[in-house]
Amino acid sequence: MDVVSEAILFSVKAHEGMRRKCGGAPFILHPLDVMDTLAGFSGDRDLLAAAVLHDVAEDTDVTLEEIRAAFGERIFRLVAAETEDKHRDLSPEASWQMRKEEKLRYLSREATEEEQKLALADKLSNLRSLAVERRRYGDGVWQCFHQKDPARQAWYHRSVAAALWRLAALPAYREYLSLIDRLFAACPVEAEGTVLLVDGMNLLFQAFFGMPGRMDDREGHPAQGVFGFVSMLYRILAAVRPTHVLVLFDGEHHNERKDILPEYKANRPDYSRVPEDENPFFQLPGIFKALKEMGIAFCEVRDGEADDAIASCARVFGQTRRVFISSHDSDYFQLIGPSVSVFRYRGDRSEICDRRYLLNRLGIEPCQYADFKSLTGDHADNIPGARGIGPKTAAALLKTYGTLDRLLMSIDEIPQPARRESLAKASDRLRMNRRLIRLDVGAEIPVSPEEMAYSGGQRRAWSVMESIGLF
């Protein structure tokens, strides 16, 4: 008999007669759902068997040693990693807190990728059930659990999501984050530090073209971009005071957005033909040296755009930390949330862009930004919008209809003939625009939170510049 079939029979027998805390459904449905969820992103038969068995030692009289004897060492280890010590000598609330802290430490520091996948499937199954039960029982659903405070439940699930950052590209992970947002919307994020995500290319161009003139390093090479980048970054660090920093740069590879629209960003200069004196990219090596000297994590994105990697980092790290995205690229407005803001460095006129900023400036919610920009177009990326639809009209339409999809389904209701005609003719392009503008929050996260840790900058700017040959 297949190991998964054996595990199902074993678990059914062990859980016989047991029912879930809320709703009274047979308990065996949960491990079966965990297995089914895991099968969506893993074909490992031992791992699927462990999914069916993951609650057996924790919630029945069966011991881990019995699981080892029946299924072998690998499945035993997978189940053991998912089994929590109930701490029965403590109160239910204290026991819950202790075992969740133990679980988070293990997931963050020791868990293998297989163990993390099993944990994701388990927690996703739990939140799916919670969503169903909450529709039935409302806020009374929390009385079914040992931990009855939804804020603590929110803390735990957000912390699990942050610990499982390596799985950010999985659709199951994105579903988990969406359920966290929906179920715990009323619970503020308990910030455990501040993350600064820097759009490296954006800051490079701001530095290179913002300097009053050419500056050379000790060898006579142009270095005004390096000087400006380091100077500005130190000021941004002083303003944000982060505990973690990551600077991301676009790498040289095929851009999949060009497959959607070949003209995407075609209006930008071809810097491969620009001489060194006028080319900011020639100064990247100096910037990389400076970042190493500053003790700041950085990398060139190998797949997709840096914007997508920043979006994914903001989505994941914003579960447990305050996040600032340093950039003048307005596409990041779509990421703004309770724990995520955009920092636009302009010296003494720097701005922190949050939900209130967006409402006051554009009259839209952050979740409407991609739809808003799809309607107006984005000149910087060579994306045309709908003819005659400017920012004020786009905001008014979204205020009335909420989303681009609802707007396009309701074109016949729009009283202005010219506006109706413009939207009808552009409908396919507007949907394509949204695919181009919407950032991929499921992009791979290239650097671990540990690598991003920032000690506060022990070296002064002039010392860094001297060490890399600027002075």
C-alpha cells in the first residue's frame, strides 16, 4: 500500500470520534485538507504522508515513537517538527503563547524547506476553516480557541508569514497573506523593527542627474553619481532609522512585461550607446563598493524587475515590521498599507506617502492605484491610457465604480458619450495596462531578513567615500 494511503488509514483510526472546536466537523477533515493543500505545490509522498499525520502525536494518544516505528525516520522527523509541546502545566493562554513562540523560533531558524511547506499548508488550512466559521459565528468564533484574543492570533499568523518568507512565490503563500489581511484587518501590526527598501536605480538616477556638475574619483573617473547616492542614502537612513535595509537594482535580463507590450519603456534612452561621462550605469561598481563598506545588503534582481522584488519584500516583511520604500516611482503607491509607506527623498522637502497622502493628492485608495494608472496611462513607462481620461476623471470614475473591472462592465451607464466611447475602445488595452502596472507581490525575495540587519552605520559618509577612492 502507498505510504500516503497508509498514513490516511492511520490518522483516521487515531482521530476516530474527534471533532473540531468550532462547528463540530470530524477532526480528520483538517489533516486531509492540509494534505490536499500541500499536494498543490509538492509531490513528495513522504511529505504528504506527514501532512496527514501532523496532528496525531499532538492531539491523540499516539506517540511520535509509534509514528517512527510505523513510517520510518524521515516521516517521523517531519511530523515531529510540526508537533507542538502543549505545556499542559500552564494555563491555556500561557501554554498557547509559549508554544507559538517556540514554533516561530523553529520556523525562523531551523526548519527545512519541506518543514516550512508543511507549516504553510497547515496554517492555510486553519485560516480557511476560520474564514468559514467566522461567517457563521461572527466575532464569537474566538471563544472556540485557547487564545481568545484576535490580536494575538493576528500576531501569530503574521509572524508565521514572515518566518516563511522563502515561500513567498507560492500561490498558497499569497492566499495565506490574503486571508490574514481579511480576517485580521482590525488588528494593528505589532511592529518589531523598521525595514527600509531602497529602489537602487531610482536613487542612482536621482543622484547622478541631481548633482550640479561632474565629480571625479582619485583615478579621474566620473563619480558624481556615487557621491550623490552615498550622501542621499545616509540622509535617508537618518530620517527612517531602520533596523533592516535592502537596496535592490534591476539586473540585465529579459523583461517579461515587454512580452505583453513590446513598446514598454521603449521611450527611455539606450544607455549602451551613451558615453561613460553621461552614463549613470558606469558608476554602479562604485556604488556597490560603497554599500559593502556601509554594511548594507544589496543585490541585482535576476528575474523580473526590482519593483516586483521590492513589492514582495514589502508585503512579507510588513507583516511584522514597519516598512518604508525609498523611491520616487509612484507605482509603489499600490503597496501602501497600515505598515507600508513610500518615502520620497527631497532633502528638507522629503515626504512620507501613506494612505492619507494618496487620498488627499489623488482621491483614491492604495488598492485602486493600479486601476487609476491603467486609466490615465504612465508616460514614464510608455503605457498609453484611455483618450481623454486624466487623473481627476479617473479618480471620479473609481470613486463611483470602485474598480476597473466594475467600470468596464458599466460603460453603458456613463452619461458622457465621449467618455463612454473612449473607455469602450480602450477596454482591452486598459486590462493589459493593469497587468503591466500591477506589481508582483509573489516575486522571489532575494535576501534573508538576517542579511538585511543594519547596525546603524558606524562609519561616517566621508570615511566610506575615502575608502572607495572618491577622495
